[in-house]
Amino acid sequence: MFIETISEQAATGATAEYYQQQRDAWGFLPNYAGAFGRRPEVAQAWNTLNLAIRGGMDRRRFEIATIAAARALRSTYCTAAHSKFLRDVCGDEASLHRIAETPDGESLDEQDRAVYRFAAKVATDATSVDQKDVDELRAVGLADGDIADVVYAAAARSFFTRVLDGLGARLDTEIVEQFDPALYASMVVGRRAAEH
């Protein structure tokens, strides 16, 4: 990390509560938690936003859109973490391998491919989105609310990846170890993971 973070042992008050929430969720304290240690209220606001977005849409679509945005933003941390969720929470290892084989999402099925392309475009250059992009999503079965959800997911990911990469947070070895090395290698799109 580029800044001096508050250690778990030294954390008190809201920071200690935030760290404990993250430890409970992951089974370890993820490296990204330190990026929010001095401003736990920002972390809590992010959690509220992220849960509102994720909770209002299909979970698998959320993960596909988030992976697309994370890859486009060159966030190894978020690409790997959400690949884990796609596999472990959504039970979709097949799509995980398709994305590893074709990182532009071209081997995904038609609807997933459209979502993936659109989320990447929103994350990297939202001003280039036009009516044709939205019409393509409608043509594969997404309603306007679904389309807005994909935008919310991609836009929110932009905030989180910028915080992590801007402060130098590196993906946890505990997450890396949950993937086959070749599969993990396909997820390295930016900053490398922490070393043991």
C-alpha cells in the first residue's frame, strides 16, 4: 500500500468494526480494507451502494458486468475477486473459463456477451455509449431497468478499482490460491497480487 494503513491490532471504533466485518465476510482481513481504514464511513457508504446495486439485479449478471468493468479498468483485484464470486456464489465455472479463454467476452452466450461489452464500454468511456448500444441489450432480452442496473454495476466498480489501485492495494494471496495458476494468470490485468 502506498499510504501507511491502520493495522488490525491498532484499529479502534468504526475502523475496528469495519475490519471485523471484512474478516467475517472473507475469513481473513483483505488487503483492500486498509485503503478505507482511515475513513471507514466511506467504506460503509460504498458497501451500502454496492449492496443496493447487487441486491436489485440478477446476481450472475452483476458478476458478469463487474468482471467486464474490472478487466476494462485493469483491476486484477476486482477481476479475481468477482471471478471467485461468479464461480462460488453463482455456480458458473463455465463462464469463468470462457472469459479466461477470450477476455473480451466473445465466447460468452449472446446475452452475456452483450452485457459484458456494454459494461466494459461504460467503465472505460461512458460518453461513447449511444442508443445503438442500448438497443442491442434490448434485442437480447434486457428491459430498461436491467440496462440501468448494468450501468450502475460498471460505474460503481470504477470507484472501487480506482481507490484500490490509486492507493496500491494488492490482491490477497488467499484469493490467488483458490485458482489454478493458469486460470489466475488470465486474470492479471493490472497490478500484481501481494507476495507471501
